[in-house]
Amino acid sequence: MALSTISKGIFSFIADLGVDRVFLVPGGGNMFLVDAVGSEPRIEYVTVHHEQAAVIAAEYYSRKTGKLGVAVVTTGPGSSNAVTGIAGAWFDSVPVLILAGQVKKQDYNVSGKLRQSGPQEIDLVSMVSKITKFAKTCFSPAELPMDLKTAVDLAQSGRPGPVVLEVPLDVQSAITSWVGEPAIAEKVTDNVSLLDGLSSFCEELVTEIITAKRPLIVVGYGVKSSLQIEALRELIVSKMLPVSLTWPTTDFLSFDDELNAGRFGVVAKRHANIVIQKSDFILVLGSRLDNIQTAFKIERFGNRAKVVVVDIDPAELEKLPDRFQKFQYNLRDFIPALAIAISDADVPETRKAWISEITELRRRFEEEVFRSEIKEKGRISIYDFIDKLSNSFRGNEIIVTGSSGLSVEVFYTHFRNLKGQWIALTTGLGAMGYGLPAALGVAAASKEKIYLFESDGSLMMNLQELQSLKTLGCPITIFVQNNDGYASIRSTQENYFNRRYVGTGPSSRLEIPSIEKLANSFGFEYLVISSLDDIEQKLALAHENAGLMICEVVLLRDEKLMPKCSVIRTEDNQMISAPIEDMSPLLDLETFKSIMGQNIDPLSLRIRKLR
Ligand SMILES: Cc1ncc(C[n+]2csc(CCOP(=O)(O)OP(=O)(O)O)c2C)c(N)n1
Ligand SMILES: [Mg+2]
């Protein structure tokens, strides 16, 4: 019987899962794990320059491939650096395994009374207990195969999410005959079968969908993470069902598809929110309907509709108002079952009128753009850039964006996505610094050229990963939005603090270095867009480039994000959120009533008086 280290067994097991890329930062505390990744012929490791980036890259590898993402970090600072990435994968339900080094058992702070016992020891397991599905320090080589299998099963089953396995040095190096073949896992509690009543529920649902005059399907990220995008798309196209999308499902249908009712929320195109409030039957699939999506008033969401929600997570269902009908199913089971139940149903005549109404609303508000009145020489409006960028694509591109800031918000409001594009961001955490490592994870998973849309402040937060992209060498064009720092926070400081700027731009001690010099030092080709005159040619050059390119886009510094659902101050200094369908700049009352009917929310009258 051949003997090897436990670490080699771990990566043999991971390679058996089909995982072919692992992201890592080496250290003393994970040295056997690192050596084992390097020796596993089926895995190509990707070295990054910060553990936060390793976890983010693993998250995006998973998003792109549908497989488990894997990151290897060392103990102490390697582990604490990983925490932000773990939080991001937790909120967005992405299966990532973090293998962390740990001091050997005899050095470990067993009582927990000391701050530290072993060299660089830190208790990652306790730190991430609330943001992981499973986190364990595995002290026993004999138990490790089972712990690993349990961790991997949990990460990928039920509502997916990150898992952490800390492996002490003496366990990493333990000699074993285990070569990574599947271990028997403990019963994975998350794998409960949720099929009770599924087919009769689907049949009833079909009747409601067919009899509704204005049905709408809300497509949440759960549809993507349960790998049901194709199946749902086929269903909605064949049954002509309009969909409302969230930012992470932007790429579900092209922007101009007649069934695409838009991306709704606090920051959205006006028609997208109006359609939600005009629908009479909404089926919400795998979307947690958070405050940013419902404009802080879940009770009013779909207020003229019967709302049915299907989600895997009972806690997400429980938080919803009693007015909603809630069903706990895994979309992997539910969507195929619905497809069968609806297959023979005819599309009712009324559907055409509803689709035309949506198309009409979209045409009316699609072009609604609020450029800054101010002109600055050598700077362009982000609205113009997004417009030209949308036009410059042909379809089928891979596009990754940053996760925070005004530029990203404008992107998800105004970008016109085309057929076949794959678009991704991490939403829940909303952290700066995601763009570069996210692009790295996707680049490692894909052979094709990728595009990254990122803003200058966020770029700075994981700048070192430009080098990881260079080392990986996959073709990429990075559009860096230069608006002199933190435009979104400057806007807050303008509105709430009478323009007392603190740490948000060059005048308040926040500077961004020359993007051109950065491109040069990291070995990227450089291009700058600062005028509309030659923007098409420049974009064409960016598309033609088959290497590594940074394209700096010099933007007006302080454009406003519009339209949006405003927060309005009342006479007695209370803050109230405007109704989701009534975005600012507010339409005049008669126009608004002509769209929504006479029966509008009284709040719409009140906010017009307060203005
Ligand atoms: C890690 C992290 N720290 C702080 C914040 C708070 N924050 C939100 S947006 C923002 C500024 C973003 O600037 P930039 O990336 O340049 O985008 P812009 O708003 O300028 O388009 C900050 C500091 C955050 N989201 N994430
Ligand atoms: Mg900026």
C-alpha cells in the first residue's frame, strides 16, 4: 500500500471533484498543503499577492465554472486576511473551500485562555463561525477525510456557501494510505430532500401563471447558483413570461428582449420598478429581496400582485410579509418540475398586451439619462461611456465588474447587455477591491478574453493583483473609471455634510496614482479615453487587444446617480423612502397617474409636497 501525506490526499480528492485551479499564498503554517498542490498534476495553482484575493478569485472561479472554488492560506495573518473574501462568498451563497494552515497540535492554544500559543497562531474557525456553513480545526489525521467530505458537501448543497478547514501542520504532514478517494461523510443536514408536494404545487402554480393577466418572474441569483439558468430561460421563452432581474442575473436575457422587464431596485431604470408594481402575479425565484431591491419597503413590493416566493432558505422566507406565499424548495428540483407542469399549457391571449405594455414602458424610460450639466475639458460623462461601451460589444463577452461605488451602480443601471454575455459581481458585501481578484478567478477558469469594469478607488484596494493577472497571462482589458477617488462618498459628504470632504479625493488627502504609470510598471498596455470624439476608435482598439490592457476612462468627477428611489426628509426631520415605483427625479403627478392609474400611494402625494 503506497503511503503519502494527508495533504496529497486532500488535493487528490479536490482534483477528483474536477477542480483544476487552486488559489494560494504560501507560508510556514501551510507548507505541506502548498507542496501538495504543487505536486498534484491535475491542478494548476494560481499564486496571488494577498489572501483576500485568493478567496475572491476562488469565489469567481466557482461562479464561472459552477464547481467548488478552493483557496489555500497560511495561519495567522494569512487566515485573517481571508476573512473579507469569506464574508463575500457567504452573503452571495458561493461554494468556496478555504484550507487554512494551523500550528501543530502541541503548540495550539487549547484552553483558549491565552491570546496566542503557537507561532502566528490565530483562531480562524471562531472568527468565521457566523459566515461559514462549516468551520473546523481538524486535529485528527484519521478524521480528516470525513471532515473534508462534509465540508465540501455542505459548501455545495442546500444554499451554497463558504466552508473552512484548518489543518494543523502535524496533520498536514501525517503519513496515510488515504489517496483522496471519497470518504463517508457525516449525514449532511443540508441535503434534506424537499420534494414533498412539489408536483401538485407546480400544477396549482401553472394555473395561477396562466390565469394572471400580468405575470412576472423575478430571477434571483439562486437560479444561477442552482445551475438552472438554461432550464428557466427555455421555460420563460416558450411560455412568453416576462422576467424582472437582479444585478447578479443581469445576463439572464439581453436588455432588448421583449420579455426583459429590467433590473429593479433603489437604483434602477424607472420602467423596471413600475412593472413590478403593475404586475398581478409575481413568482420570485431564489432572490432574497433585500432592502436595496425593494426600496426598504418589502410590504409594498408587488402591491397589486399575488406574490409567491420559492427559496431554499427558510430564514429568508420567514422574514417576508404574511401577504406573500412562501415555499421552501431547491430550485434544482423546482424549476424542472415547473417546466414539466407548464409544458402543455397554452399562452393566453392577454399575454401579448402585457408584453406590449412592458415594451412601451421600456422604450419610454430606457433612454432616460441624467448627465451632469457641468462640462469639464478632458473628462466625459459616465453615462456616455456606458452607452458607448454597451454599443461596442458584439455579444458573448465575459464581463466582470467591481462591487462598490458610483461607477458600478451606474453600470448596472444603464449597461445594455447583449445575448450570450456572462456578467458577474459580488453584491451582498459591497466591498471595494473585488474587481482585480474577481477577474483573476474568472480568467483562471476561462480560456477567452475577459473584460473588467472597475473604479479607481476600488482598484487601489487590491492593486497588487494586477501582477497576478500579468503572471497568469490571460487576455484582459480593464476599464478603470477615473473620477478622482471616491465619487460616491463625496456625494454623501455633499448632501449630508455641506461639502465638508474627508478622505474622498485629492483635496481631502485621498490620491490615486497615475494609472498610466501603474500600467507600465505592471506590464499592461495602456489606453486613455477622455473625449467623445475618438471614443469609438479607442474602444475598438481595446476590443482588438489580445493581451493585457488597462484602458483609463477619465470621467466627470461628481456626476449624480439617477434615477433612484429617494430618501426624503419630512417636516419633523424623519427620513422616509419614496415608493419603489416613484423614482426621482419625480415625474409630474399627472404623468405618474397616467402610468400607475388614479389609485396611487398617498406617499407619492406627500413627497411631492415636501420637495
Ligand atoms: C472595503 C470597503 N471599504 C469602504 C467602503 C465604503 N465605500 C463605498 S463606495 C466607496 C468609494 C468607492 O470609490 P470608487 O471605487 O472609486 O468608486 P466611485 O464611487 O468613485 O465610482 C467607499 C469608500 C466599501 N464599500 N468597501
Ligand atoms: Mg472613483
